[in-house]
Amino acid sequence: MKIDSHQHFWKYTPAEFGWIDQKMQLLQRDFLPLHLESELQLNGFHGSIAVQARQSLEETEWLLDLAGRYHFIKGIVGWLDLCSADVKQQVSVLAENPLFVGVRHILQDEPDDNFMLQDKFLNGLQILQRFNLVYDLLIFPRHLPQAIKLVAQIPGTRFVLDHLAKPFIKKKLLSPWQEGIADLAKFPNVWCKVSGMVTEADWQNWKFEDFVPYLDTVFGAFGPNRILIGSDWPVCTLAGSYQQVVSIVIQYLKKYTAVQQEAVLGGNAMKVYRLQIKP
């Protein structure tokens, strides 16, 4: 089963999506399940995991409602306040829904790079662990040292690194991102999504070869059994079509065995998020 491990839905309003600026005008509209379903089908994907785009419980509940109505949405990585005094209550309520598979916070936008290492946040992650939920890491390369300290402190929590930690593909820079990835991958409780690459490249002029050094790095560090394909739709459409984006990874995977390809294209997502797939 092929699973797109990273996509988003939203009903666009300028107030709630201030990060979508004028250079991203293409994204200033609604993106809903009816827009994605045909893309998945055309590219042979059986389902997807929808990931939060706003930091609100309201959005998390809306995504879970969508997942209940659209069979192809296999799981939701939502948001809740991990630093809240009632975080256990928040998690317990959401975890009653088997489609709630993980949590993400926009760590990359926090003014303090050490935000993820504060006691309240660590406590929230330990609560997630008790409910067998995943934490998605959304960070920049400069946050890799903090992320390494984080995952070392909570070895029982499953972490998934989004977008390869957003390396500087357009500038063709590997170091020190490359070294940070190698150190992070040493922890067996961390997986990596090969997603979000085209928007870190030259939007208008990227080519397959631009991504190979970065794919070589993460595949060499994590191995094909801890890597998940993700489109980052609709954000990816700023730099390419759905088919173009997923084809980058599919083309790269040709050097791997059929079993390894199947793992990256869906099996690993099913495993790490413990998706309850129904026929």
C-alpha cells in the first residue's frame, strides 16, 4: 500500500495563514480532500496522512472530521499545546480517535531555538509516548543539535523528521546539515520524511540531480527502513506538480530492492504511525 506521509488541507483566510505571502499566491485558496484525491489515484497512492498547518485544536478536530469522512485519509498529525498544564487531558481526548496518530508543533518558527528542550515541552512529549503517538519534528538545519539532545532524552518516543530538516538545496550546501543528519539518525527512534525538497530548491529551475546528494545523505544515515515518502501537497505545487514531486523519490528508489521500495512508499508510514488500515 502506497501512503503519502505528508500533506495538508486548509480553508484559506489571510488572517489565519499569514505565512502564505505574495510569492506564494498560488496557495491563497482552499485545499480540500476533493482536490487531493484525484492526485493520489493518478499516482497510485492508496492514502495519505494529513498534517497540521495551523496551531489550533480547532484545526486538529477539523482534520479528524475530514478523516472520518474521506476514507483515503489514513491518519492525522495534529497540534495541541504540549506545554499546557492539561496536556494529558488534551491528548487523552484526541487519542480516543484511532485516526489521531501524531502531533506537530511549528518549532522552526519559535524565537528560542531551545524551545523544544524546556521541561514543559519534554513533559508533553512523554505524555505522547504513553499514548503511543508520534511526534513530527519541523525544524531547520540549525536546530539539529537541539533535536539530537531531544530525542536522546526520550528514547521511547517515536520521532519523524519532516522535510529532511530543510537543507539548503538551492545553495547546494551540505555541511553542517549532513553531519547533523548522521548524528540524529544514530537514534533508532527517529524516522525521516523525504518531503518538502522542491521548495528548498530553485522553484523554477530544479532538476533531479539537485536532490541526489541530500537523498544520498538521508538514505545513507537512516536506511530505507526508516524513510517515508511525502509530497508536502499543496505547498509543493509552488515548485512542481504532484507527479513531478513524488517522481523524484520514486526515480531515486530504482536502485533499491522491491521490498525496500515498498517500505519507503508506504510500509514505513504504516509502521511508524501504526496506521489502522481497513480495506
